Amino acid sequence: MDIFSNLILGLSVAISPINLAYLFIGVMLGMFVGIIPGFGPAAGIAILLPITFGMDPTGAVIMLSAIYYGSMYGGTITSILLNTPGDSATVASTFDGYPLAQQGRAGPALVMQAVASFFGGTVGVILITVLAPLFAQVTRSFGPPEFFLLVMMGLMTLIVMIGGNWRYGAISALIGFALGTVGVDLETGQSRFTFQSAEMIGGIDFIPIAIGLFGLGELYYAFYNGLHLSGSGGIVQYQKEKRFWPELRDFVETKFSMLRGAVLGFCIGVIPGAGATIASLMSYSVEKSISKTPERFGKGAMEGLVGPEAANNAASSGAMVPLLSLGIPGSASTAVLLAAFLMWGLTPGPLLMAQKPEFAWGLIASMYLGNVALLGLNIFAIPLFVQMIKVPYRILGPAVILICTIGTYSVNGSIIETWLMFAAGLVGFFMKLYGYSPAALVLALVLGPLAEQSLRQTLTISRGSFGIFLERPTSLWILGVTAAVLAAGLLLRRGRREED
Amino acid sequence: MQTTNCPGGVSAGGAMRAGFILAILFFAAYYTYIAFAELNYLSSAGRLGPGFFPRIIGVSLVALCALSLYIDLKHLPAAEAVAPAWRSAAVLALLSGVFIALFEPLGGLASMIVFMAAALWILNPGRALQNALIAVLLPLGIYLVFQLWLNAAMPRGMFPLPF
């Protein structure tokens, strides 16, 4: 089947009334998750995962994916109106978004960010449509050495790109690997680190850890920083502005910024471990460096808002390519999505598109519709989301704890897993406080079993020689790309240090 | 953020930072001990066994934690920033723990109402009516969604509800 017939098959799945309803609920929830400062898509998907339990797998994954890319849209509203990014991926949007709002151009800034997000998201989905099947075909020839290298590439990129202390990033990833080894060894049947507990034989469940680290941990950290005390007092009153809609020149001046942001964002998103935050910051740097008037940046340049917005939305689409075609998530958010896929009995990887075309293409088709819905929501439902921003954090916080606890308990009806979530919340708080990386921990926890299995298989094939990684052309390619990405990451860190 | 000054010594924040990595180091050491003591490097078939990967992870983790602890202790700031709102975070964490402890004995709905009432009484003082309404209506809404709509597992507690 060619791409168009696949897409039509996908659309026929996505436009069923029930899937459309799940899609719409997903983008609404995603927007809401996005506008809560400190909460990113990973937290949103993890916390809301239990509410999909009564659904069919395709509808559930459509809804969870909609939460994922919907949150990218939502985070910008607070960046523009409150100078507080909803998530790290929208930090770059504060640089020029908030100055625009202060100049009485909040309305045009909100509309332009919606258009740029739509453009970036849609370009991203078009590229997924074209590239994901190609990736899936290419990666069918991948063996254990390639899978092991891809896992390591994702983790190392994440550690280098996170910007903090690399040692803390590596420690976080190793803890994730260690937790991933708990349970029965699938090759020999021997129990590992179970301490004779029946609950531990199946391994450490991913959901309580993800909800604890990203839900409770982020929440405690937000309270620690006094977010519940600041409220929404500084919100820009965009309703008092004379002109809500952007002018024609706003579109004309930023059309190439959107395109550059979208393509750059997608390319960065495809690299495991890079992600939307890096994409938006790099897009901002590119726009500033090629502008004829770089002095306007930071003072309300529309290109400085539009480029990063297109980039972070395209990157979130790009991150779906390795997830769908390899089964390797490139970020914490897609790691949680992978866990959701597995929970529903869907194994992403090279064979997914061939074996479950209605699911894979239904998901891709739903992303086109989701971006259209988000464009409309972002322009016409802004008053609704502004009201949500005004809900004080001191009320929102305890409510989030309720949902985290009920959500975790409802998975298996286990109080031990609920305590595990609480413990992960405390650990997540200290990790955030001291600069460790909960994202690296979660990614390593999800990918740990694959890394171990592929390394053991690789060394069995090579009779214990690590030289196999240098003998296979595909492995050499992956090593080359990894080296290039790590070098770029190190240069980026150096640049950041010099700026500081 | 406020800064706590501890002339001539290590601040509470700095000690906690070192304590956190020390805790990870203990975890890593125990993990590595089990990997070496209880798990075989090779399986009975002569292939790489269940201890192979944990040994690599354990040794790497111990080495990295020890290195980090050494470097951190060397460069530990005499004064580390401590956020003024740390008490709110601690209270919220404590309340979360009490909530989970009461979750099964009291049942889902009752424990949620108790938790919300306590949390709002402390974090949102002076708004008794608003707090009371939120403390009852929000848990009720969540309970109805999870119990009736999603048919999710929910503890019934000592006083089971008729619905």
C-alpha cells in the first residue's frame, strides 16, 4: 500500500465519532497540562494514563498522543501572558512573547504562536507520514548491536543536552538501568533484586515511578519554589488591547521563520534524546543570528516567538518517528507513551506499521486532525484557558496529588505501588533540587531491558568481542551520528557556559 | 531565594546535597554487592548470565557516585540557597504520606475529603466556605469519574458507600 491509501485508512479510523471525541478530550487535557507551570507532557500523560483504561487501544493512544502534542501548544499561553513557561520546551517563547504582550500585542502574539504551532505541528506530521514508513523499512535490517547503540545514543544525547552536570545525568540514567533489572531474568528465569517479594517478580512497574517523578516530584518542587504564593497576579490583560488579530506584515515577516523552525525542530526531534527544548532554543539562536536586526530580539521580535514555537511542535512530532519505527523513545514524554503502547499490547518497532496499519496510520491521521483542533482552540478558547491559569496553585496542587494517588492505585489496586509512587515523588523532588535528571532515569528504566537484552545477544553473536560494533556498517553509521550529535551537544554546552 | 550563611562550615543545604549523593552511593553499593554475590556472570549454558548487566551498572554507578561525592565535597559551597517556601513543600509531602496511609483504612472518598480539607486549611487559610466546598465537591467528582465511569479499583474502607 502506498502512503495515500494508508493515510485514508488512518483517517477512516481517526474520524470515527468515538475516536474524534477522545482526540478532542486529549487536546483539551493537553492544553490544560501545558498551561500548568512546571508540568510537562510526561507528567500529563503519566497522570492521565489511568483514565484511558476503559477505552479501546487505538482510542486510548490517540488520546494520550493528543495530550502529548497538545501540551506543547498550551505551555506558550503562560509564556506570553505570565512570563512563566508551562514547560521547558516553551522557555524560548518567553524571550519575545512576554515583551510583545507588555507592548500591548498579546493578542497578535497568541494568534501567531497558535499559527506557528499549527504550522510546525502539521509540517512535522507530514514528515512523519513520509519518513516513518521509510525508517521502518530501513530499520528492519537492524540487529541487536544497532538497537543497543541506539539506546545508548538516546541516553547519551539526553545527558549531554540537558545542560546541567553530566555526572548527575549519567547517575540518573544508571539508576534507571538498575531499577530496570529488578524482576525475573527472561533468559534464565532467575529472580533478581526481588527479595522474595511476589510483587517484585514482574519488575518495577513503570507507571508509579513516572507519576511519582513527574507528578509529585514536580509539584513538591513547585511548592518549594513558592509557586503557590505567586499566583497569577502578573497576568497581562490582553482583553483591553485595541487589536486582537495580527497584521498582514506579521505573517509576511515570519513566514520563513516558521519554515526554518519547523524543519530544524523536526530534524532535532528525530534524534533520540534531543527533544523540543533544544529545538526551540536552537531555533531562537538561528533566528537571532540570521536577523538583520538582532537587537530587536528579547524586546518583542515576532520571529523570536514564531520560530521556536514552530520548532518545539515539529520536534514533538519528530520524536514520534523513532518511537513508531524503532520502538525507541527519545524523551521522557515518548517513554511514557511507549509504556502506554506496551500496556495496550502494541509493540512499536519496525513491524508495527506492517502488522497494525490501522493503529499506526490512525494515530498519524489523528495528529493532522488534532493540530487543526488545537489551532481553533488556541485562538477561540483563550479566555477559557486564561480562567484556568487563574486557579491558584495552592488549590491545584492538592488536586493533582489526589489524581496522582487515585490514578496509581487504580492501575492494579495496589497500595504498595501507591507507596512506590510517593517514594518516587520524594526522590524526584531531590533530583530536581540538586540538578539530576528524572527524564534520564525514566528513559533508562523503560529502555533498560532492551539495552540489556540487545547487549547480551550482541556479545553472544560476537563471542564476547566488542569489536562487533565496529565491524557492521550500520553500527558504524550509528556511532558516527552519535559522535556528531555529542560533539554538537558539547559545543552547545560550551556556548551556554560562555553566554553565562 | 534566600541564602543561609554558615561561616566556617557547611550549610544545611550543602550537607543535604552531599547526603543525597551518599544515599545513592549506599544504594549503588548494595546493588553491586547483590550483583556480585547472588547473581551469576554466566548462565548454566555458558552464555552471559543474569549478573552480567547488573555488575556493569553497579560498578559504574558506584564509581560515578564516589567521583561526584569527592568533587562535590571539594567544591561544596559554604552557603547554599534555601527556598523560603520549603515548609509548604514539606507539609504537602507529609500530607501526601498521611493521605496514602489512610487511603485503604478510610476508603477512597473519605480519605480524599480528609486530605483536601487538611491541605486547603493549611495552604489556603481564611476561606472556610470555599475550602469546604472544594474539599467535598472535588473528591466527589474524582470518585464518581474513577469509580462509576472508569470502573477503576478504589478502596472501600471501613465505611463502604452504597454506590
